[in-house]
Amino acid sequence: MAKLVVFGATGYAGGRIGAEALRRGHEVVGVARHAGSVPEGVEALQGSLHDEDFVAQVAKDADVIVVATPAREIEGRKLIDAVPALARIASENGVRLSFVGGAASLHVAEGGPRLFDTPEFPDEYKAEAGNHAEVLGLLREQPESLDWFYVSPAAEFGAWTPGERKGEFRIGGDVLLTDENGKSHIGGDDFAIAYVDEIEQAKHRRARFTVAY
């Protein structure tokens, strides 16, 4: 059994990862700005990943830190601003650091452009996509002592398209996965299954992978 500390535990991805981990018998600590909305069964803490003292405290007896928060600027701070301290604290405590990333930094084909560099990508999503890509880039620069993984969902992923739990999906690397109709999608529960599988099996150390049907 592992102990997970989930930042963004009330969000779409974080909530489902926490629920899947609980279902498998893991211990889950959910961190949110408003701890009262953390799902039942999860130990709730109010805090911020930008608070180094708080992060250090929760990391002491954790096995995995899950970061499932937006990458864009919130209250004057972006996710990437917290990464150096998160990486240092995780490394010092032997904690595996993991992130729910974005799909837009995936390449549309081997050797091709990233999704958010294509002309069709909507301008209104470019800032968030770019911020997620910067987080991934910074993780790749961290010393070998840091054990991390970063999961990019399919292009269609979110509360607006939750889908049904199938228990079947494909795993890829840095290239966007699409089905025979050119669609790239994954339901929240199946994304969470893949995420917790990685926590249990550790097949992608210091790497990004993607999940899609």
C-alpha cells in the first residue's frame, strides 16, 4: 500500500486518481485550497504547493506526490514556480513526484510539431498548454536523484466528456494517440486507472507517457 498526497484533489483528474487509489487500498491525502470539498474517504488538508514548509511536511511520510492542478497563473503564481522546491523536497524524502499534464505538448506525429504548435490549435488554450510544456521541460532537467513521471491525457479529456469506465486503453510516449477515426479521447476513470497503475508498477521512471482509447 502506498501513501499518496494529491494536490488538486477536488479537481476532475485529481479526484478520480484519489478515488481509484482508495479503491485499491492505498492511503490518500487530498490537498486543496478549500479542504471541505475533498471527497469522502480522503484525508483532507488545506494547503498550497507553493508553500515549501507545507510541502515538506506532507512529503515526510508520503510515497508519491500527485500534482493535478492547473498550470496557468493563479493568484499570481504558475505551477512551474513550484517545481524546483517540489523536486528538491521529493528527492530529499525519496518521494516519487508525478504530474497530470496536458495533451497539447504531445507531437502530432513522430518528428512532427507539438499539438499546440499546429495552426488549428485554439489561441485561448495556448497559454495553459505552454505552461504545462514548461513544467515537463523543467522536470527533464532535474538531477537523476529525482524519480518522476508526467501523464498527458488524450486530446479530449475533462468533465465535459467523462465517458464510461472501460478498463481498456492504450499507452503511448510523446506522440498523440488517435483511434481509427482520428479521435483522441480518454475517460476520467480510465485515465485514473492508468495513473495508479504507474504508481504501482513504475514502468515510466523519469518519463512522460500518454493515455488514450
